[in-house]
Amino acid sequence: MISVATIAGLEAHGIGYILGTRERSTREVRTTVIDNDGVAAPLTIPRQKGETDLAIKEVSVVGRPLRTLP
């Protein structure tokens, strides 16, 4: 798991990052990100054995943009 200190260091240096989490493992992810009414755009990831269809949307939390792949 990535620490708060690591995130702060990345942001202090202006480095963009993507964090992943299990969709339904925490209440914050469920209530703030997944249940958000934002429009999700389709995203297809090519894989060795076919494709994986996902959806991506951007959600703002405490003034920071968060992008999710629900």
C-alpha cells in the first residue's frame, strides 16, 4: 500500500500518479468514487487472451482529481 508520506512527496515534486484500490474494499471508495454520478467513458485494454472492458471517470475528492476504473 502507498503511504500518505509517499503521496505527499509525489505531489510536492509535481509528479502525477495513479493509485489503485479494490473497488468495494473501503467505504470511502464506495461512497465517494463508485457511487458518484459522473459520466464514465468506456476503455478497452488489449490482453494476451482477448480484451478487458472497463470504464473510467474522474471524481474530485478534497480538491484533488481522482480517476477510477470501475
